[in-house]
Amino acid sequence: MIIDMHVHTEISVDSLATVEEYCRIMQKYRQYHPFDGIVLTEHRTYHPEGAYEKIGEKYNILILQGVEVDADLGHLLLYGITDRFLKRIDVSHRGVDSEKVIKTINDCGGIAIPAHPFRDSNYGAALLEHDKALHEIEVVEELNGLNSHEENEKAKALIKQNGLKGIGGSDSHFVTSKWFLNYATEFNNPIHTIEDLVKELRHGEFRTTTLNSSVLGEF
């Protein structure tokens, strides 16, 4: 299954995209290349699971939800948000403590993944220095659509050096060929729920994949 792990909509404030606009483009793209779904990772806000179930069914596209939190070392992508987690961590706050967030999401059955670790982030450097506060990190964002080539290459090197795993995502804020359909993550096993996704990120086999938006021209 191919899933874009890092997507924003108008809920993130700095985006103008809607979920349905993404779905329409994905439906067209699937005529040329496999593509199964997206994970909405809005900035500092989380909507209940199932909020986009009807849209997903309409387009036969998997729509899952995580959140991108603003932590003290940079941004963290969190997958597997539960009520228990939200009672312990206020995701709307800026500069939340990284160690606390990572430990809490793990305790609640989810996973934390540093986003774009070498762009507007200190996670890359901290992981290279083997910061003890980050010892529970197993996966980082390897390919990000807004990164420079150099920033993505640094993330690749970090993964290789530290024995980590990597995911890919567009970090899209707008439904255009510049922003969307560039990077995603390919999973060996089927994913139907956020629980499936977390399980695969923890124990499954997956890899980053590069998409080709040019088949659709400008959109």
C-alpha cells in the first residue's frame, strides 16, 4: 500500500487545501500509478477518527489522521492519537517537551516520528549525537516534499548511521503539482485503520517511494 504520511488541509491555517480536493487528484493519479491513501497531520490540532470516513468511501481512498506537534526540538508527527493521550498532552501548545511527548504517545500505543529532521528542526543533530531523550525514536521522516535535496540526503544518512527506519510524505499544504504527489511510503502489508498503521510502523516492512505528479500535468 502506498500512503502519503504527511498532508495538511485548511484546518492547519497555513493551507488552503481540502480533503475532497486531495481525493479528486488521487483518483485521477491512480489511473497511472498505485496510490492508496493519506494521513492528515494538521498543525497542533486533531479531529476525531472517522471524521472523513464518508469522503474516503466516496473516492475509495484511505484517510487516516495523526497530528504534527510543535515540540521543543522541532516538529513531531504523531500517529495513533487516543483520548488517553490527549488528556495527558495538549497538542495545541507550542514547544512541548519532546521526551514527554514521545514517552506518552508510546505508552498510549502510538508512535512519534521527527518531521523534516534537518529543516527547521534540531532532531537530526540530536539523533546524530545520540541524545538520550530520543532513545525511543525508531522512525524518522526520510523524504519530505518541502525539503531540499541536501536535507533529504542528510535524513537518509541519519537513518543508515543510526539503524532507523524512514517514511516519506509530501508535507503538502496546497493541491498543486508543486506540493502534492512527490513522496510517500510503501507498506508491504494492507492497512485499514490507524492501529494497522502504527503496527506496521513498529514491526512491519516499509520504504519511501517517489511519485510522479507530471503524469497529470499542472493541477
